[in-house]
Amino acid sequence: MLSIIDHLPPGLLEVTPVQLNQVLTGPTLIHLKGRREPPLFISVLLHGDEITGFLALQALLRRYTERGLPRSLSLFIGNVAAACDGCRRFDTQPDYNRIWKGGDTPEHAMAQQILEKMREREVFACVDAHNNTGLNPHYACITHLEQGFLHLASLFSRTVVYFQRPENVLSRAFGDLCPSITVECGQPCTKYSVSHTLEFLEACLHLSEIPQHPVDDIDLYHTIATVRVPAKLSFGFGDCQRELCLIANLDHLNFQELPVGTLLGKLNISSEQYFEVVDEKGHNVTAQYFKVDKQEIRTICPVIPAMFTVNEQAIRQDCIGYLMERLKKGVQDLSWTRPPK
């Protein structure tokens, strides 16, 4: 199902994401020669409605139509079919950012094919570009607390999130090959999200090497749990008649430390299952973070949300968002430790 080519298809730099089927037949890996090797890997449109990365990539490549690339590029344009429909993914498809470990679908086989091709090319670094459906700052995500990863992330934002789950995302798989990050470029279709991502990709393209000295000027967070809605529950936002009513401005809580007792929603039925909160080890830890009191769902400890969304489709297909804690850097070494409670 994967096309691998060594040139830009005619029209690729002009089409909109919903027109991609005019120039691509499906997921496509494009190798472009530049002055430096090995190649920088850039992934866009793993989710079809997260278009900032693709728009920034088009703008980047237009800058070099009349001159050579500073470094070779390997570009993966992911869920073309979903992009043409303007959706995250089809219900009949796996999530293109959950296929990079295990699995027996054609999409999982495609992911392993891409990893093997980039291993052969001794990939320089990996950037996977995404958007958020909720209100979040622009930030970078890493799966390894190594200086190369931290430096690459700090080029995009001083806000950096370290995570270990989900285990089957692209940036984690590429982390075994090279410094690898996910960039969360805010909401799609904003000028700043495209311009910021464009300048970051430009900076990556001109790197001769990735520094290894310590990175200091960042705000580092650690994702400790994923929050989902049980599949059997109906849900909505605000003053609704669904079984679970989340607060209308849920995404306004992102990247703020919520005090004990913060209201997140109301449960309109008698049930002990309202959230499914899973930690890094896959354990259900809902009771460690939330409780229901007089039908109201409230926090029972301080916590920092990220990527909380009010997009119902994103919640059904993925999650409400994540819970985080702050990390601080060790003084004597490169380790990172939790701050004291």
C-alpha cells in the first residue's frame, strides 16, 4: 500500500490536503537528494485533519525549487484518504500514529517497511508534525531523555513533554534510530501554526549535527496517564442530557496545574465508570486522580492536563487527553527526576 519515489510528484506543492488524491495514490515515502547526508525524516498527515505539517512542508519545498536542498529529505505523507475527506481517520482504518509497533494489518506492515528503509539510510533525525483539537501551546514531545532529543525539541519550543505511552507511535519507533520528536503545532488552519512549523523545519534542514551538550532553558513535563471515556457511555459538553456531561471549556485547562477539587464534568447516571485513566504501565488509576461527589467529577490531587479536547470524534477515536507532572533536571548528571511533592 506504500508508494516509494525519489522525486516530487507534479502538483504536490500546489494541491490542498483535500486534493491530495489528484497527485498521490495513497501513503507515500519520498526521498529527495540534498547536499548533506544522511536524510532528515519528516512525517505529515498521520491524521488526515492535522494539516499544518503538510502546509509547512509545501512552503519549505517551494523555497528550494530553484536551488538544492541543504540536506537530503525523506518525507512520509501518511493518511492521504482521510486527508481528502478532512477527517482524522476512517473507522475502518487503524490510527496511523498507532501502527509503529506490533500489529498484523497492512498499515502495520507499511510502518515496518518505512522503519527498515530509514534504518538503511541511517536517518539523521525524525520530525512528526501534528495539530491539536483543543487549546494548547505549541510544544514538542520526546520519548527519550537524551540530549539530542532535547536539543531537537528545544528548537521548536521551550515546552517539552516526555512520554512513554502510547508505545506504538512513530516518534517512539524512530527513537531507536535517531533523535526523534513529535511537534504539536496548535490548531490547524492558523497562519502562526504554519509559519512556526515552517521555520522549525528550515532550522532542522540546516543542522550540520545535533548538539549533545546539556539543554537548560526548557519547561519539561512528563505524561503520567491517558484519560478516556468508556465506550458504553454517551457524552457531551456543557448542560447536556447525555450520561456524561463534560464542562464546556474543558480544553481551557490544558497546561495549567489544576488544584484539588477542580470540576471536570457531571455524571447523570449511577455508575462507577465515568473515566478510564490508564498509567504508563497500563494500570487503571482513575481513583488516584478523580472522584464523583454528588454526581460531579472532580480532581482529588493536583495535576496538569494536556491535549484535553472538546472534539467528540477525537475523543471517541483516541482520548480526552493526558495528565502530566513537571520534571526537573538533575544537577550532577543528565538524568531527570520528579520534583518533590
